[in-house]
Amino acid sequence: MLIEKMASDTQVRAGLGLDDLSRLQWTQFEHDEKFHREIARLTVQDRLKHMALHFAKYSGGLAEGPGDDELARLVTDIFVIALSSANILNLKLADRHNELAAGSEGDFATKVAISAGRMAAACEKMDHLEAFPFREKITEQILALMSAAISFADQRGWDLSSMVAKRLQPVKEKNIFYDKL
């Protein structure tokens, strides 16, 4: 069932309430610490650049005109990497729910490409130590990407929480210590 745009302060969209958003953010933190140690141990700057590369990859995937299953995977991945990116910046997404609940008009693939490019530009400026508000601009793009994914899923009646769980399970199972973690 679709949740309408911010009927109250406890709901976002796409089957997500604020409690769900907080739970997903914590679950993503645990997942990254356990199953992506090689990334979790990079510097903050390198982790953000890694995430910008993910978003660029997804943008390319969207431009290729994916089928329904691949499209659902890309939307889920964008949401997951936005969760992970928010964790890198120590952003409590439940406190930013108004920015996530504001509808997102326009073509999804175009929005992803624009935000991915802007995030990459901010990371490049960070490398050059240019006078630029890196954190604010990267935060803005992460929230835009997450909002776009939530809006796209909401328009299709998708349950992002279930999609995330289904998407992360095979990643976990690849780890040789999965049964112990």
C-alpha cells in the first residue's frame, strides 16, 4: 500500500515510516561494517569518492534502458548507497525526513545523473582543496538521490524496505564468515 506524501511527521513514502528509515540506516551501518570492511576502513574522503563512483555506475545503468528487474535493482542500489553515504557523513535521516518526503518531479534517470555528477564534482573539488562547501553539497546530493529513489519506488507501489533486505542478503552470503556474522 502506498503511503501518501507526509500525511504526518511519522511517514516518509514507499512504505517507509521514520522508524523504518532509522532501522534501515542502522542496518546499513552494520552491513557495511561487517561485509564491506575494505570500504569502511577507507578515509571519509575516499569512502565518499567510492560512493560517487557507485552513483555514476547506476546512472550509466539507467541510461542503458534497463528492464523491469534491473530497474528495481538499480533503484534499490541507489537507495542503499544513499543510506551508506548518509552514514559516512553521520546524517540522521529521520531528522531530514521533510527533505526526503518532498516529491521529486522529472525523469528519474536524469535526476540520478545530475546528482551523481554534482557529487563527483564536489569530490573532485575536495581533492584540489578548493574553496567549496564539500559537506553541504555532498549532503544535498545524497538527500536528492535518496528522495528520487523513494519517490520512484512510491510511484510504483514498491516496498523499499523489503527490496533492500532482498538485495543485501546475497551480498552477506558471499562472505566466508556469513554464518558467524
